[in-house]
Amino acid sequence: MLDVDYENTRLMIADTGKQYRKGIKGILFHHGFREIQDIDDSSVVRKRIGNNEIDLLIADHILPKGDICGLIRGTRHAILAAIRLLLL
């Protein structure tokens, strides 16, 4: 089995269910993740992605104050646009 170090991976769990977030957080902590944020608001996700504070996002597609799928799609397109600019 591959030995991977997740200790410095900045992980965010975004879901409205507090118990769900707590359970997932415990499982991921057990597997080596240490920088784990758990939130229930998509505006916080948007801010942290904008500030490059997240390496891995686990999110419910329905959160208050926004559309996670739209946010991910927009982020992906912004990154691809930046890569195209670097290639030119």
C-alpha cells in the first residue's frame, strides 16, 4: 500500500450536517489529515478558495448562500484561463 503523508494537506469539509462533518473529520484525522476545517456556509468556501487556503474540498452540492457546483466550475475555468495566459 502507498504510504502518503497528508499532514500538510489543507482540507475543508463543507456540509450542513454537523454530525456528518464531525464523523468525516474523525475518519480523515485517523488517516493522517491534520489541517481540517469544517463549515456549513458556501460563502466561507468561496473566500478560502479565493485566498488559496484549500488543497482538498469535500462538499455537499447544496449549501446555504451559494452553489458549490457553480463555484467549482468557475474556479476550474479561472485556473484554466490562467494556464492559457502562461502558455501564451
